[in-house]
Amino acid sequence: MALIIAKPRGGESVTIKEAAIGTIDGLNDTFETSLDYFPNTLSVFLNGLRERYITELGNKKFKFEQAVRVGSTIDVEYDRF
């Protein structure tokens, strides 16, 4: 997924949609976004399905409960000011 910047919400933030950054090798469980995101606005999609069990690790990184399987895709959506 290419970086997509959606229209600002209320004139204050923009929604970013992009592929997550990180190695999908069956061992890695930590990935990141290309830009800092506003806390609690991160949505993560694993193979097109929204993941509910992720842990945010600051303003760019997040972690799955388990390593991501080879061949998977990870897309993210988040707000940025």
C-alpha cells in the first residue's frame, strides 16, 4: 500500500494509510509507521483484517502478540497532526 494522506478531520489532523515498515519473516513481531502518529489512533490490518491485539510502543512502533507469518501483509491507518 502506498502512502495515502486523507483529508484533514476538523482541520487539525490528517489520516495516513500505508504499509507498515518491518521484516515479515515469521520471527519479527515489531513493526513501525513511516511517521509519528497521535496516540490511540493507530489501526493495524493483517492480511486485510483489523488486528485488535497490538501494543503501541511509542509514536511510531507497535507490536503483535505473535510473530507475523511469511507472506502476510500489514497495513496501517493513523492520525497525524
